[in-house]
Amino acid sequence: MREHDFSSGVKAEALKKANYRCERCWASKDLECHHVIPLEVGGQSTLDNCVVLCRHCHKIAPQDSFLFKHLFLRFASSKELISHYQVSTEEEAIHSFCLEMDIDFQGTLDKFWNDPVRM
Ligand SMILES: [Zn+2]
């Protein structure tokens, strides 16, 4: 998949735009470029589709671009997510998120918890 990766020019632009920080948790070390819309579903290696993440956030980022943008990028940790919705578990927080976004809870949970590594 190497040949579909971001070019060094796009990476440099993205890093500059992000102020050389992870766009989720603001870490400044081990920065990588993430495809918001994965290549497998037609995402392009363009600046528009590029978000700068630290290695940790990159590893746990959900593949689903809606969840990535509206849930993953918005809350830098489970703690932030839970306290934002004033609930006590991550599952309840995702439930509140789904109500707010008017999307299917079970499907969202499956997509979000697809990943073995948690937020
Ligand atoms: Zn990060």
C-alpha cells in the first residue's frame, strides 16, 4: 500500500497546518498522517483527507470516517468523552452521542469497538 501513501509534500503541508501536533491529543512526538476516509473505501492521499495524529492515536483511530471526525477527534480520551456526556461508562457516552447524532447505537458500538485497543 506504500505507493498510495501521502507524498512528502502533503505530509509537510499537513504537519504545518496542524502546528506539528497531534490533532487529537496535542502530542508533539511521533507524528503520523492518517487517512480520514480509508484508501480501501476510496479515500485519497490528499491534504483534505489527511489528519496528523501521534502514533498512539493513529493506532486506535476508528476506520469509520464519521466516528473518526465526530467522536474520536473530538474527545482526546475516554475520560473526556464520559465527562462530556455526564455518564459513568463509555458505552453510555456512546449511547448519548448516537442520540445526539440520530444514528444507530448498536451499529456504532460495533464499529467503534471493532478495534482491540481502546481510546
Ligand atoms: Zn495523539
